[in-house]
Amino acid sequence: MKKYNIVSACMLGVMALTTTSCSDTADEIKSLVFGRNFAPLNIEAANVKETSANISWDASAGATHYIMEVYADDSLTFAGTPVQVIKNLTKEDIPYTVSNLLFDTPYSVRVQAVTEGNDSRTSTWNGAYFKTGTKQFMSNPKPADISDRSVTISWEVEEGFDVTTIVVGNVTHTITAEEKEAGKATVEGLSPETQYTAYLYYNGKQCGNRNFTTIADLQGAILVHAGDNLKNLIEEAQGGEVFALYGGTYELNVNDEGKTGAVKVSNTITIKGIYPTDQPVVKGRFELYDGAGLSLSQLKIDGSNNSTADQLFNYKTADVTYAPLDIQNCDINGQESGKGLVYLNVKAIVEGITFNNSIVHGIQCAGGDFIDSRAGLPRTITLSNSTFYDCAGNRDFIRIDDASANFAGEAGPQIVIDHCTFNNVGGAATNYRLLYVRFAGNKITFTNNVVVGTNYKRGFSNQTSTDAEPTLKGNFYFNCENLTGAGAGADAKIVWFDESGIIGDPGFANPAAADFTLNHDSEAFKAAAGDPRWLK
């Protein structure tokens, strides 16, 4: 092949005054000989792992081989001495896998093009930056390793691998020589019922991380195991007790036929599961007496196989003020439980009824309403970050009759329903309502909810005593014509619709399997709607 010097070629063309110009010799220019090789272009690091990375670049014309240098703890400064120098790489070696790297470490790599036997053609360097991945030496903490205020972290012991610290939240634990040898250390000073990520470090480099949640607060708690008589513990409580339950099944008041019944709660108590990954199952119902409050968390409440069809939470004593009913992070199954979820049919005040971060299903309400107050005053009803499905098929979802004459000077009930998901709640053709609220002075807030298949004939309400100016915002509906507008056969007395609501199919992932993950494209759905657990 002919080889030309570009300057000489152009000068020759001008001097000869031929018809061939420099631009006419483009094909020849591609093969010109320059003073040195071009530096390799488009250097990239791909498939970066804990101890290796694939380095690729564009081959340089005229180069016979390449030299690669690798610098640790570097960001394209290439200062100091390289940790690796790889010589005699050819274009057939591209991409080249650099191995024996250290995890969680920034590296700079640079490549130089060389022509064998002609050092004057050696190119300048061109480089790229990457960081190796975190090595996973840690094991997942087992339930027995997680306490309310501590966690025991285990890792793979490897010769020459000298772990130094564990960081959990704002706690830094320096690993002792004994702990290094054992491959295990306990980190203290954590908070109960809190999500954490534990990080393991080797001389400042991360070599593992694991997520976990501390268990329920055990300070002052009474530990209860499956097989203990939970009914007796509850009924003998003097008030203020915290019962912390290990995983297992707890049956309340079992009769000769093997059916569960009610437990009497006469003093304010707390019952909670210890391990979030092993929620205890409590079978039965709760009857509240004498102003008692009840707090339940991290439990599965199973209302099936009951000896009676009464509500799961039933207030019994009149002329008292009850401490709050507070339900957090529970799964409540009411199959065959019959009448409803909560019943207040005595002249009494309940400070508050709260269901948060919970799932309630299977309570179809044969003979009573879902949340039902006939003669009392629930000062607040708060449903938040929760899912209700296959419920209230035969009755109202919330019913609060006007018992204001029994409570002179008291404000009406405040109802807040926010960030909840409803699926198949309420019958499509029954003469009932979502919010049958008649207590004087009631206020209603219904915001950021996803409601599917709730088409009560009487809509939200057909009662003029229901809050005339409710707060309705950020709600989404599908097959709920009587909530967003008068559908066929709707009661003409419906007091209001959610005219601001967005109508559309949320695309639940698998409602038959109780998976209500949203697959809707609307950003509004993703940003504000429904139980947060179903947002992608």
C-alpha cells in the first residue's frame, strides 16, 4: 500500500495543478502514517463486579499491542504507582477483564497504543473511571438475632480479611479481636420497631449490607408463647400491661365444639407481635368493658370459626368514656364473623378508633354494619394507609346514628379516611351507603383513596345530616358510578358526589389473590393514591 505524508500530498497537488484535490484523496488519508499512534478512544468499564471489570476501547490503526495500567483509590489522576500493569494486549483481547481487584474501591484505568519495534509511535494515554461493587460477606440476620434494641451480625470469616466496623443507623460498632475470630458481633443502642440497614466495613470499604427491622419494644413487656392462655392473661390484666407475643396461634375462649369466642377486655392493654416476619395469629373476638382501651399491632386477627356472629370489636358498658382502640399493622380476617368489625351500641364515648397500615377482609356484615355506632359517640374514626377488600357486602361501611342528644356539648365525630385501597367493598345494588353518618356536627375527610367496585345505590350518603362540605381530594374510582355521579338506579337523595375524583381502571395486579399493586400509568395514582404498600 502506498503511504503519503498529508502535508506533502497536498503541496504536490497544488504545485502540479492537477484536478485532484486533498479532499479527493480521502481514501488515501485513512491509511496515512503519522508521527505516533492515536490514543485509544471510547474506553469504557462494563460488567463491573466486586473484584473484576471488563475494559473495552476502540482499536487504534497501526498499533500492534496495548499497555494497560490500573490505579486503585484513584479518580483519573493516575498518581503514584499502578496496582496492575498489563502488557502485550492485542485487539483480540478487547474487551479485557481486569481481575484481582478490591471490592468497594474506586479505580482508574488507562490504555496506551504501541507499535512493536517503533517506540516513537507509542500513543498518549486515555483512561476511564469505575468503582467495584460491594462484597457480600454478611449473612441475613435470623429472627433470633434481632431484638428490640440490638441486632447480632454474622459474616464469613476469611483469612486476611480483617473486618473493622459495623454501622447501623447512627451507631458505629468497633469489632473486637474475639468478634473477628467468631465472625459475629452484637450492635446495641437501636430503637424498637425500626427499619435498619447494617453495613460491614473492612478498612473503610463496605463488604456487606443487610436490611432488618427491630422487633416490638420488650421493655416492661410480658412475653407470651403459643400455648400460653392469652384469654386469662387479658381478662386478669390490671391495666397498662403490654403482652408481646411470639409467633404461633392463640385461640380465645374455645368451646366444646372447638369454636373460638370473645375475650373480655376490662382494662387498657397492649398486645403486639414480636417478630414482623412471624406475626402471631389470634383467633377470636374482643369485647370491651368499663372504659378500657385496646392497642393491637403486628398481629393476624382471625374472626373465622367464631361461636357467635358478633362483631370483632364490641363495646359493652354504657355511661363511660373508652380509651382509644388502636390497630396498627394488622391483618384482620373476618370470614364467617358475621355482623361487622366494630360495634358501639351503648351510650358511651370512644376517644378514637384507628386502623393504620392494616389489611381487613372478609367481613360481609350480615345483620350489622361494618363500623357501626348506634347509641354512642366515637370522637374520631381514622382509617389510613390500609386496605379493605371483600367487606360490607350487605350493609353500610360506616354507620354513625345521631345520638347527639345523649352527649350535650360534645362535638360530632371526626372521620378521616386517607390513603386507603377499597376493592369490592359494599354491594352494588343494596340500599346502603359508604358513609351513613347522621350524628350532628360530623366532619368527613376522604382523600387519596383508590376505590374499586363500590357502587352503593345510595352513594356516599343520602342523609342531609351527613357533613354537607366534606373534604374530597385526590381520590380514584373504578366501577363506582354512584360515588362519582348518579348511575342507573341510584337514589335521587344522594347528598353529594366526588366530582373531583379521577375515574379509571387502576389495573390491580391480581385482586383475586389480594394483590392490589397499581399498574396505572397516571402519575397521580403513583404519587398520592391508595394504600402505599401497593405503589410500585
